[in-house]
Amino acid sequence: MLASLYVPGDSWLHRLDARVKLLLVACGLALIFAVGSVWTMAALVMAEQALLLSAGITRLRLGDVWRVLWVTMALVFVLWVAFYPGEGAAWLAWWRLRLTWDGLARGAVVALRLAAVAFMLFFWLFTTAETHLVLSLQWLGLPYAWGLTLAMALRYVPTMAELFRTTSEAQQARGLDLSHSGPIARAKAYVPITIAMLISALRTATSLAHALETRAFGASLHRTSLQRLYLRRVDVWCTVAIVLATAALLYMRFVRGWSATPLGL
């Protein structure tokens, strides 16, 4: 796991205003859920990979995301194909299992849609600092405390996952055996790691509470911020381009029928 989702950099995507990136994510999600072609969905996923690589996100980071996603994608694909066989002649039928090209394509669309949604969200999370993330949500009307809670969760959940890995390796180096086959035996073996994690989590929460208290968090309803969001000219042009491109693609989808069928273009 990553110690932090944010990847520092000075790429074109990093320099883009956080609110514009939110608009990009919203328009991208609308397009992802609108199209239904497996070819278009695969092209969207590949385009997302290329854009993230152009923004300085390393292949190692993208690989970490794929390692988390592929199991869920495979499970979704198998379940969809098994329970929704689709239309057309079956090229394989056994008991209640009926495989058609339409069913396989629809399952692939759903699995690829999951990856497309994840990487679209990582456009925002990988390239937006926690401060700008909170400020963009606050600009949308979200209370500052809620935005700060979300930012801290995004920051500390990967940190706790990394701590879990470190604690597990340290306990195994001291002779802890985690190779038990039964679920109850494995749960008992993880008790030392769980206790260490609970202690560390409580210490982290206490330190974080003291840090917020010393900074007088919640003492005033009128907050000021050292950093502010400013729309540059390039941000305005990007906003116009995103809106026009999304409107054109949605028009092609719902009026012209582009990418409406699983195997169509």
C-alpha cells in the first residue's frame, strides 16, 4: 500500500485547479456510465493510463491500483457472465451455464467500468494535495470539518495499512506463524498484530486530536486559509473544453447511438 495517495509533482494535471479536476471527474464518470461498448470502455481505461503516466504517476503506482482491482474485476466478470448470459445463440451450454458473446461482452463492460471509475477518481486523488482537496470540497458547500475528516481518512488509511504490513513482518521475524489453514487458527494468529495495531491507532488518534486542539480547530466559525484556490486562464479554457467534449460525446451516445451495444463501436 502507498503511504499517501497524493503524488507530489509539477505536471499539467498537478497544476490544474482542484475544482476543474472535480469537474473532469464528474464528466468522466457521466461518460463512463453512459457508454456500453466493451471497445469504448477499454479505450477509456487505456486513455486514463496514458494521461496518468503523462502526469508523472509512475507505473509502480498504477500497478498498485491494478493489484487491488483485478480480483474484484475478475469476480464481477465471472458472476455477470454466470447470471446474465445475454442475448444470442450460446456457443457453450452446460447445466444452467449459458455462454454467449453478448454476455461475455456485457461482463467485460461492467468489469472495465469498475477500473475506469477507479482511475478516474485517482485523477483527482493522485494529483491533488490534501489542502486543495479540502478547499475544493468546501467551495462546493461541504462543511470544513467533513472535508478535513475525508482528507485525514485518505491520508491515514494507507498509512495504517503500511503500518499493518510492517507490524506483520516484524512479528513474523520474531517467530509468529501465520501459515495456519483454518480461519479460526489464522484469526488467533493475528491477535498479536491486531493488538499492536489498536495501540498504534489509539496513539495516532490521540496525537492527531492534540495537534488539532493546539491549532484551535473549531474555535471559530469563520476560518481563514493560508492557501487559496485561484482559477487561471488555462483552467477556464480547460473547463470549457471539458464541458463541450462531454456534451458532444453524450450527444453522440444518446442521439446518434454511439457505443450503445456491448459489441458495437
